[in-house]
Amino acid sequence: MKIFSIRQTIGAGACDPSGRLSLVGALTLIEDVVTATMAKLKIDGFTVRRQYGALMVFSKNHLKFLQDINWQDKVVVSCYFTMQSAARMNADICVKKGGKIALYARTEICAVDATTGRIRRMNSVGVDNRVKLVKAQYDLPWNAMDGEGELKETATVRTGNIDYAGHTNNVEYIRMLLDTFTLEEWRGMAPQELQVAYLSQSFLGDQLAIWAVDNQLDANTHERIYTIKKDQQAVLRCAVRW
């Protein structure tokens, strides 16, 4: 299998108060289509844990809006793999509206041993020649994210934040970050780009500190770089542009 595609209508639950596809809605859509693609190849997290004693972990996410996606828009979502090394692979996600790219994303995936927490080789968890690489449709590199800024918020990892692997779900971190915006800021925010690096794990009951620094990139583009820490250790670094 080279490309997995689905047709979808954007629901209200995936949108922000203005009716745009939200960052959480976009990340959830991306996570769902990547895991569905991996399930087709029998390398999804549930299968890999059961058969190989490992976890499939999203270590990075990068997404960019190229045009607005709104409530009730009909889109075609495609997922395919564009890079594979001994220990990592990239899944690219292309969301088209009216035949044109509206959202493009890249997810970096690695395998982690469920007992030791060490990185596993891809060929040790069932990744074989069924994974066919496809040329990326859009250039979306990983960029450096620097700066900590000031403490914005603290949060406690709750039961509803936990995923199948027993740690905080990737999308839940973004919910925490968005809670640092005021309602007025969120209503007026037209997201352009999001990049996330998941640096370490957090678990139920952990106390997290959310730090942020603001940058004005040009007259029309604002950037906020977030760092989430647990006991002074960075758990996540994220850049949001709008």
C-alpha cells in the first residue's frame, strides 16, 4: 500500500468558535488518519504492543494551513510514508479541499520498547517492505525552536489526558497550551502553522509547567514558542504561528 485516503466532512466538534478547523481538530484528524494507515499495515500501536512488546510513538508533528478549512467543508485526507530509517519514519498527511492542498502535515514516528523505554529498530516491530515510500507533495522541514520566556500556566495530568500507552496523549498537550490564550485571542486567531517536538513523557498526576515566549515575525504573523516542563525537564517544545 502506498497511499491511504478517506473522504470526510469537517464536523463542528473539530472547529474553533469562528467555525475554522482548530489546531486540536487538525491534530486529531492527523492522528486518526496516521493510525488508520498504520493499522492497514499491521504496525499500529495496539498490534505492535501485543506482538512485539513495543509502543509506536509520535515524536514530532508539523502542520501548515495553506487555505482555510471550515465547518461542513468536504475534504480528501491522504496519508503516506515519505521517509524511513533504521529507527524512525515520517508519515505525511495531505488534506485537499476542492482539489487543492488546504492542510499539509508531517508526523515523525519511532518505536519504543514497552519495558525499557529504549528506541527500537523499525524492522524489529514489523515494519517491512509493505511500507512503500512516496515523494512528499509539500516541503515541510523540521525547524529549531528556542526560548522559554515566562511561566504562563501550570497543569496536572488527569485521567482523561492518558492514552493507550499510559502516558499523556499528544493532542492533550495542545489543549493545555491553548488554555493559555484568552477567549478573545482564541476567537480572533487564524492558525497558520504548528510544530511540536515531544521530548519526554509525562504520566497521571504529573505537575506540568507551561512556559512561553512571544515573537512578532512580521506585520501579519505572530509566533508563540511553548516549553512544557516536568520537574525542570522539558517534556515538549511547540511553536504556534497565527
